Amino acid sequence: MPRPCFKLERDHPMPLAGVDEAGCAPLAGPVVAAAVVLDRDKFPRGIDDSKKLDLQTREALYARLQKQARCGVGICTVEEIDTLNIYWARMLAMIRAVEALGFEPAMVLVDGNRCPKWERPSVAIVAGDAKCRSIAAASIVAKVTRDRIMAAYAEEHPGYGWETNRGYPTPDHRRALLERGPTPLHRRSFGLVREVLAAAAQPDMFAAGRVL
């Protein structure tokens, strides 16, 4: 498969920001978005959708992007996710990421099928992290930032495996959630966490194993 490139970006004015997020599906932790403006004449080689890169490659590209690109990061907390729902929290994180750039880009390309409700010129691109280099760069910054946050949270809340599962509903995380119960960093608006809380309030259901 070809790597993301500037083909779909060249029709738009500069400076152009690519925007992507990480952390919509996890049961715990924030959702993190990033906005990245690349210099088309000087940018890190090897940029790709963060999901296709191993940890070492992502970290190396992240370090180079911090030096060679303009990067902004936006975060929505667990409390905001539970209040707004994950869709609107994702949108808010993207708004914050663009604002964190410190200047207004001429165009924003957003990964997905919808842009946030803002006044700035923007286009949503489905699977943009696999097509557009700037969005792919944003996916790397968002992913590495969130992974580091979850690794730090893993030290505060050991036993849930966040240092490796990053809060996603893996078997080890589900098992720990069932055995230990939710932490303050678990998203109570998510069905699986709600079920565990309901089970804890009804020990007969919990013992019968009808949850999870």
C-alpha cells in the first residue's frame, strides 16, 4: 500500500493543518487530538498512519515532527467525555488542537467524515490518515501523546495494563475492570463500565457472571 502523500493537499492553500485524534474507543483515559502543519520542503520521511507503525518508529517520527513541524495538541478529559459523549468530545479535542497551533491555518484537513463546528475552512477526508501526509503526521502526534499519558496513568492505577493496552477493552483490561472495579479515569458513559458499576451495586448479578 502506498504511504500518505501531499496529492490531496496540494489543491488547498498553505499553511495547511492535518488533524486526527486518538482514543475514541478505550474504556479509560482522555481523547487526544493533534493538528500538524508540515513544511513540504522539509519534513520527516516515513510518515504513515500511526496504526501501521511500530512503537519505536512512531516515537522517532514524533521527535522529528516536534522539530520540523508546527504541532498543536488538544485533550478532552474523561469528565468531558462523560458529559458531552465521545463524539462531541472528539470534536472539541480537535478544535483545541488547532487553537493550540498558535495561528490560524488557511485550511484544515480532518480525518473522518465530518469536521467540527467551526468557522475555519476545512474538509473531512475518510481514512485521511492513510491518504494525506499532514493527517498521518497528526495521527502520530496524537497517538504518541495519548500513549504517554496512559503509561503515566498506569503507574497511578496499576493492574489494568494501561501501559500496554492504553485503556482499550482488551481481555486483560476487562478482567481487571471486573475484579478491581472502575477507577476515576474510566469512562462511565461507556456501556462496559456502566455494566460493571451496575453489577457492583447488585452482587447477585456480579456473582452469577452475567456481566461482561
